[in-house]
Amino acid sequence: MTDTTTLKDMERLRKVSARLLQIDTEEAPDYQMLNEEMLLLSEAKFSVFNVYEADGTHFRTMAIAGDHGILDMINSYFEEPILDKRWSHDLIREERTLGRSITRFETLSLLVNDILPSPVVEEVAAIAGIGETVLIRIEKDQVMLGDFTLFMAKDKLFQKDTVADMFATMVGLVLTRLQTQQSLQESRERLLERETMYRALFEKSPLGIAYHKLEHDDNGSPVDSVFLEWNQSFQKFIGRNPAGLRMSDVCGERKADFFQWIRQLEHQEHAYDCEFRTFVVRDDRWYDCLAFLLRPGTFISMMIDVTEQKHTELMLTHSRELMKYIIEHDHNAIAVYDRDMNYIYVSQSFLRENRIDGKDIIGKNHYEVFSDIPQHWKDIHQKCIAGAVFSAEEDEFIRTDGSKEYVRWECRPWQEADGAIGGIVLYTEIITDRVKARHVLRESEEKYRLIAENASDVIWVLNLDSRRFTYMSPSIFNLRGYSPEEVMNAPIEHSFTPSSMEVAVKTIEKGVLEYISNPTKEVVVREEFQQPCKDGSVIWVESSGKFRRNSKGEIELVGVTFNIDARKRAEEKILYLSYHDSLTGLYNRRYYEAELRRLDTKRNLPITLIMIDANGLKLVNDAFGHQAGDKLLQKTAAILKKQCRSDEIVARVGGDEFVILLPKTDRDDGQRVVDRINKAVSGKKGKTEILSISIGIATKDDASKDMREVFKEAEDDMYRHKLSDSASMRSRTIDLILESLYEKNNREMHHSKRVSELCGSIASALQLSNDNINLLKLAGLMHDIGKIGIPDSILNKDGRLTNEEWDEVKRHSEVGYRILSSVTEFSEISEYVLSHHERWDGTGYPQGLQGEAIPRMSRIIALADAYDAMTSDRSYRKGLSQQEAAAEILKCTGKQFDPEIAKIFLENLPFIVN
């Protein structure tokens, strides 16, 4: 290609060169001017000036000159201005232009095809009329500084190689000078920045820093140093201003070490070949000191407060020693290993349990000490070193001698200060004794569980925190009808009556306070309670318990409950009977006397005392038996109780005596009570008794009066009434007895009447007085009154009586005597009735009297009774005739009957019988 550079071009180049020389090196060049000059020199249609960054990886478009239509088209395709655009280095273009200052491209696409798609490039070239494209490199020492990219018109070739190359070289010099100046400026700025930074570090640093100049002796050897510069931290550390001081003035106890270091400096070839480092203690604080040569004749010293670090190191050392001591003397077996399973620490228990005590194994390998360790243990060790944790609460361990031990163990990694795993810790504990004890305990618990579940008493555990039963033995069902689950699921209040719940709370609270104050003492509580049953009834129980703490530390009460309901009922009955009369239900003498002492005070005056006696009790007992007498007393008691208020004291103080004690009651009010009682008793009559009482009354209205005197007055008053009341009652009772006897056995009524008539006839034949005849007739009528006490089954028996029954019948003469003797008007005939079964020969009953010792009236009754018995029909026999009866009487004369009376009877038999 022909170079068309002209002299005119060279002249223009000279002028441009002169202008470039005038450019200030501290100012950026006029890139647009340079690009336009290249456009003129090259006669191109469009020119682009690119400048490379210092690292050579990117370049930037600094100027554009030429046809603005081309520029607009390019900007539109990039959708942004390309001026000042930063581009990545194009390796393809680098390869095409390498080693050449000027490179021609026939078409635009050959140059920019990697930047824009070919169709776009071809369209731009066609529209803009671009033909050849030229790239002119701007280099300095083979370093790419930039380029001029020229777009030639279609009909024009680039022919300005010489002038363009020379211009590019001049521009390269400008860019090189600019980059050099920029580099120097950046270096100065960086240096200033670093100086500022180092000065700030020097001034503000917590390190104490000082700059020293060495002093030499006459032989040129260093002997000391003076301070040239120092920071505030250094001055603070040494405690004074270093101005005018030498290093030897502040070295203290380390002066000898410092001088030794100073003497070594003269033999050093390089500044950093010698350092001096030591620790200084000043005012109980530690300082780490460092000194080193900076350059010949000068050195720098630095100090830092390491007191906390030293304390930490001392604490760490102490901690390690303490840990070693603790581990060695721990009761548990502990071994600490490094990552290679070498021993670091071991406890004495570990040595003992593994039977290697007395051996020094620190630093030795675990697998060498125990060469027979199974592989699965080695696997566990390696997994722990990798970060895992393994443990077992109860593991079997077979020793080399074949014995079996139980072991609790844990294996876990330990960490270094940086968090890295440094090894493992193995905790082991021989728990053989504990396991055996647990087995024994389990057997014992099973035994006691069986005892608890089969015991008749209820065994329970009460948690005082939850106020719930946590255990209840099955026997609760037999006691209260509830299942154990029902009781455990219910609040504790459901297990007690309200009053017993209050007692339970107080008892437990008192016991808990004692237990907490002295946990080692066995605190036992015992109390009686009432508990509700499922059927609605309430029973008495006695519970006793002992406090303990469970595995959670909660206080529990473990106890046993047994049924005392029968005992409590008996106690209540005993207590009731101790103050009550068991027959009538009234208070007894003991209660009466206690209340009398309690009430005998001035504030209770007047006090009225009423004495009551049940008339005819003995007569009723004799006639009808003690059951009838008891009934008489019960009826009397019921009337007395009914006629008195509930707060008035009614008591039975004797067999047939009652007392009514009326505090704050005068005599008039007391008399009204007496009147009510008499009215209630009047006319009361039963089948076996006539209710009759005698009442006396007295009042204490003076505090000085003795109650015994009042009692005596009431008793005397009662006996006065009894004299008139009792006789009438007894007479009426005799009539009642006869009525009852005749009602029980009609035959006895006819028998008694016939005997009475026979007695009167015999008495007439014996020419007795009319009084005696009447008396004898009355005695004959009542001679069998004692049969009222004979059971109906015997009295009405048709067949012969047994010996026992006959003995019961023979008692009637004595019973009749007791009945009749209790009534004054019948006391005389009672003697006749008593002896009417005596025999002349002394073989009769009940006294075995003989002959004249038998009352004559009794002898007459005996003959009349025997004759009527012989001549009366019985169910088991026919009655005898007169002649047969007379023969029998004659036969028994002198044996059973009085001979004289029998003779008169037989002589006058027709008269007597008729």
C-alpha cells in the first residue's frame, strides 16, 4: 500500500508535537483534540480513541471524532453512549494486531464482530458507507497504552502510515508521562496515608512503643540507649515521662538481661537478627516487653499489659492442676485420653477398679495397657473422637478371671480451647453392689407388694404436693367399697368426713414441720378419722404414717389404715353406759352426781330436786318375773322423760328410785312438773303391773344450803307419799296377779275356789272362830298365787311333768309367800301359803317342816288341796270318787296329813264336801 504522507502532513505533525510538549504533566491531556488531530492526519471518516487501564484488562473510549451519524447509529445499537464506556480486553483483536503498530481490516465486521452481531455490523457499515477499518496501537516498551480505531470511507484507503505511526508514538509518550505522574502521585498519597495511619497507631495503640538511639562507649560498643520518641501507653506503663531517661533507668530487675542484649547488637549484621523479650512485673501487674533493632544505631521497644492474660494462664494452670487433683482423687473411675488414646489423667479409682493401681500409665497408650480390649470398644472410642457420645446405665463387664461386674459408663469427647476435639473422657463406675442390692430390693418390693395387696389393712402413699394418693392397696375395697383407682383419682377431701379432714390437715401439717426441721428423724403421725364409704355409711379408722421424700424430692406420707369401727362403737357404747342406765336409757347415778356437783352453784339457784319411787317393783318381780319389773321401770322412765324438758336431768339412781334435777327452777315450777307426772301415771295399768309412783320434792334457794340436805328432804317427802300410795297399789296388784293367773289357767281359778270352800268347811268342823274360818278361806283362795311365775307351757301341760318342770312348779309356794308378804293385809296368810306343801312326816317342801312345826292353817290347806286334786279330772287321768279319795287320805294320815285334822275331815266328809 503506497504511503501518501506529505510535507504538509509532517508540518502538521510538528505543530501537534509542539502542542503536546506544552501539556502540563499534572493535568490530563485533551483526548478529544488528540483524536481529532488523528482524524485529520489519517483522512478517516470516523475515529475512536481508546485508552487502556494500568492492569491491561480493560480499556475505556476517551474520545470520538468524525461523522456524527455513525456515532448515533452505534449508540442506538448499544442503547447507551459509547463515549467513556469501559470495555473488556478483546483477545481476538490482541492476536490480530500483536507485533504490528498498524493493522488493516477490510471490513468493519472483522474488527468488531465479537462486540456486535454480524448483521448489525454489516448494516452499520452499509448505511454509514464504511469500508476499510484501521487499528493503530499506542505502545510503550511493548505495553499497550491505547489505540486509534479509524473508519475509512468506502471509496478511500488508509495511506498515512508514517504520519499516523509517528503521531501514535507521540501520544504514547504523553500517556506514559501521564501514567508515571499519576503513579508518583498515588505513591505519595499512599505513603502519606500510611504515615498518618502509623502515626495514629503509634499514638493510640494500647501497646507501649518507644524509639531508642544506642549509646556507645569509647570502644564503639553499645552500652545503653536514650529515648527519642514514645507514645502515651509507654509512658503510662513505666509510670513516668521518659524524657532525659535512659533505657537502663526503666529496666528495673531486668537491667542485666537488657545489657546482655545491648552487647549482642554489635555483632548483628541485619536489623532484625536480634530480639529481646521478657516479662516485667510492676505494681502487681505483668507486662510483656519486646525490643528489636530497626536499623544500625536505633531500636524499637514495645510493652503490653498482659496482667489479665497472666492471671488467666495462672488460673488455667491452677485449673489444670486442680482438675488433675480432682480426677486423681475422684471416687469415680475417670480417665482422660488424647486423640491417640494416650493417658493424660486418671483417677485412683480408675486404677483400682481396673486392678492396675500402683502403675504409672500417664502417657501410655490405652490399648497397650489393656491389650485385650474388644473391637467394639475401640469402635466406640473412635466414634467419640469423631464427636459422638455413648453411655450405658448398666452394662455387664467380664473380667479376665471370668468374674462378672456391672458397670455404669459414659464416653464423650473433650475440646481444646479452639473447639477442636482433643481426645475423650471415659467415666466408669462399678455398680455391682448397687445392682445386686436393687435385685434384692426388687425381690423385697415384690414381697411387700404381695403383702400390701393381700393385707387386710389398707396401705397407702399420699403425695403432699399434689394432695393425691399415689398408691392405694386393694384392701380399700373391703374397707370402704371403692377401688384403688377411684381413691387415687379423687381429691383427698373425698376420703374424709369434713370434721376428720380438719383433723387430718392439722395432724399432717404438724408432722411436716417436724420432718422438715429434722429430716433425719423418723417422724410418725397417728390419728383416728371417720371415712365415708361408697354405700353412704361412715366408718371409723385409725391411720399411722411416716414421712419421706420421693425421687423428685417431694414429701410423701406412707401409711397404713385399719378398721376400728367396732371398737369405736363399743367405746361409744361404753361411754354411753358409763353415764346412762342400760335398762331405761336415763342418766345413771354417776352422771347425776357429776352434774349435781357442776350445777350446784349460785348462778343456778333455785335448784329443785324431785325424787320418784316406782311402787310395787318387788311385788311385780316376784309375781311376774324380772322382765315384768324391768318393763315397769321402763314405762316409768318413759313417762318421766316425756314430762321433762331436754335440758332437765332425769336419772335412775337406784333399783326403783329416780331423780329429776331442775336448775334455775323454784318449788312452784317443780311442783307443776310433779303434777304433770302424777297425771301421766294415773290410771296406767298393764297386764302384769299397775303403774304407781311416789314423788317427793325439795328446793335449794340458798347457796349455803347443802344439796345432801335437799336430797334428804325430797326423799322424806317421797316416803310420806309412799306410805299411802304403796299399800293401795299392792292390794290392787294382788288382784291383778290373781286375774292374770286365772286368765292363764282357768282350771287354777276353779281349783282355788274349791280349796277355799273346803278350807272353810274343815275349819267349821274343827269349830274354829269365824275370823279364822274367813282367814283360812282367803288363804285357800290364794294358796297357789305363786304359780303366776310358772311358765304357761308347764302350767298347762297335759302329760306328766319332768323332774326339771316339777322343780319349777315346787317354787310356787315360796313365790306366793313373797307376793303376799309384801302386802300388809296378806302378811299373815303368807306364812300359811309358804307351808301348805309341808308334810306331817317332814318330807314336804320348801322347808321340810314336821308335825306341829307346820302351821295348823297350812295343814288344813294341805288336806283341802290334796282332796281337790285327787277328785278333779286331769287330761291324763280320771278324778277319784269320795270313797277312793277318803281311802287315800286315810292311807296318808300320819305321813302327809295331820292325823287329827284327817280324822275330823273323814268323819265329816259328807258335810264338808257338800
